[in-house]
Amino acid sequence: MAGDSSQYYATSNADLYATAGNGGSYNGNQLDPTSSGANSGGANEYILFVYNIGPETDEYNLGKLFSYYGQVLRVNVIRKGGSQNAGESKGYVCVGVLNKLISRLSSDEKSDPQKIEQRFREFCLETKKAENRFCYYIGGLEESATKILGEMSKPLSWSMPAEKICEKLHKKDSQICDLRYEKMIDLKTVDLKKLKVKDLKKILSDWDETCDGCIEKAEFIARIEKLKTKYLREDL
């Protein structure tokens, strides 16, 4: 719906509770959950998590954007705390990881804390960067110093929403809510010549590739161009 800025069961800068296909209205002043036959708790409701939104994004404009696709019942932009960054939205890795985990669980596994923990450990083996750090913080990795998986698995088995679980985890370890997803680079549309060398290096690092002996920007670009077809094909 919003190009590269949206993804189902991804991290949450904002969560939109919407009723699909009801043609809900948006009056320009507020999100109205009562218009056009809203049915809170109905089978046709879904949650959409939006990530990589700009720090200036607010609930009003995000809700207005998505109201064209269905009735928006609630919009929540998760923001940084602190006086210097008050009001600035942030990436929410915890919600993203938990929703990815939920999408992998079978109906039988979803109600069993031990099975949830096992599946989480398996998931953590595939993670990198911020998601891997989240796994480390709550005990999903062998080298984790803290083991608080029960604080995640038990409420998840009770069908508690990921956002609420993350709020509880934050109370156990404040570092959890400081984790942020890095801004994604769309290789299908980006002009590599306009990127900085550190961004080019990041692209290669995300692919687990190197550019041996590369010094000049043009050398990094040439390396990426050589590999791009391979990795873009895998993403299809």
C-alpha cells in the first residue's frame, strides 16, 4: 500500500487496525471506527505494521493515507522518549521479530510456551544485526547473558499482542526498545552513484560479500552491479 515503507508482520513504527473491504470513511479530522459498518473484532480485520517512516510522520497523516484502502480503526506511532527526541518516531524491532515468529508458528505451537521458545531459538539462528541483538537480549542465542524467554513465550501463548509483550520486555531490559531497523535501500530504483561509500559497503555486507582491494567508489559500484542480478533474483 505504501511502496517500500510497508510490510505485513514487520516492525512497527505504526500499527493500523483496519477493516478490509468495508470502504470506511475518513472525515479529514479524525479516524472514525463507527462509520461504514465498522466491526471491531470481526474476522475481516487485520493489523498492518509500517516501518521506515520518517520522524515527522504523525497519526493523522498516516491514517489519512491508509484510509483509501479500508476503514482505519486505530493508528499508533511509536516514538522515542527523552527531551531532545520527544515526538520522533522510531523503528520497533521487538514487535517486528515477534510478529515474524507468530507467522511461523502452527496453531498447536502458538499455545505452548516451550514450543514457542524452541521455534524462537531456531528463528534467531537466521537473524542479523538489530534482530540478532534482540535475540541476544532476551536469551534466544547460546551466548545470551540474560535468559528471559519466559517473559515472551508465556504471554504469547495467551495470545497477548506483540506490542503489549514488548512493553513488558522493555521493563525488564530498556535496551530492547532502543533497537532500530536500518533504513532499507531499494536496489531496483536507487542510483548507486548518489550513495555514499559506507552505504555501498553496507549493501555488500548485507549480502555477506566483500570487495577485496576496493578503494574508489566506482570500484564498489562495479562490484555491486556484478552481484546485483544474483541477489535481486533471490528476492523475487
